[in-house]
Amino acid sequence: KVKNADDSNSIKILKKNNVKYIILFGSKKVSENFINLFKNKIFNLHGGNLYKYRGLDSHYWAIYHNDFTSLITTLHTVEKKLDTGKIIHQKKIKLLKKDKIYMLRAKNTKICIEIVKKFLLSLKNKKKIKTSKPKVYGRYYSFMPKDLKLIVEKKFNYYLKNLK
């Protein structure tokens, strides 16, 4: 058991097992030391569109800004600056009229699993991994306050109500 992805016990375990790839999901920002130790082996699953929303609560920030096209999931390489790596894969989250706001996280997680399976299969089959490096990355957002989350839920429900 480790406290976080880049604590000393985690690093020992990863080195001992000679890991080929590290995939982060829901992790805090890893240290520069960790990134240097496992250069080109670390990938992150980001719940959002890096072109517009970096950091935390990205889906909620997209909804807050009425940007429902940015409800996507991204797999990208990890760089020293948070959420600025090369994009490997992105997939849109499909919303249904009957969805509730809490389902957004579950849908994101399901897509994360799909993306990672596809990514690992490509690596296993020695396929070239295509990446793209955006010219511009989105603004960094921090944790969304509870009062704004209430606004987001209303916007989400309104959007779904008007889906065709």
C-alpha cells in the first residue's frame, strides 16, 4: 500500500518490478523527480479537453461555461507542467436525456478503461502510437466550489432536457 503514486514506497515497487508503463487516473500531480525517473513511461487519463480545461473538475468547468462539446476523456503523456503532454487519444462522452450529473464520472471512467485497453493493445502489437501536441492548452482550473457545482447541475439538467 502506498500513499500516492510518487512516494518513495511506490517508486521502489515500480523500479523493483521494472514497469514498462505507468497510467495515472485520479492522481494528484506527480513530482518532477518521478517524471524524470520514469521518463516517457507515464501517461495520464484526464476527464476533460486539454485544449480548453486543464486541472481539476474539468467536466464541471466545461458545463459551467456551457461548453458541452468539451465533455470528453483524454489520454496524454505526462510532462512537468500539469496536463500539457502529447494527446494520444480523446473520446467524447455520450449523454442521454435520462442521465444524472453523478453519472458523468462513471461514464468518464468507463471511457478511460476503453482508451487504456486500446492503448495497451497498440503497444502490445507494436503499433506506432500517434500523438498530437496542441499549440495552445486550456486554462488551469482548480477544485470547483460547491455553490458552483449546484449551478453546473442545473445547467446539465437543462442541457439534457433539451437534447434531441
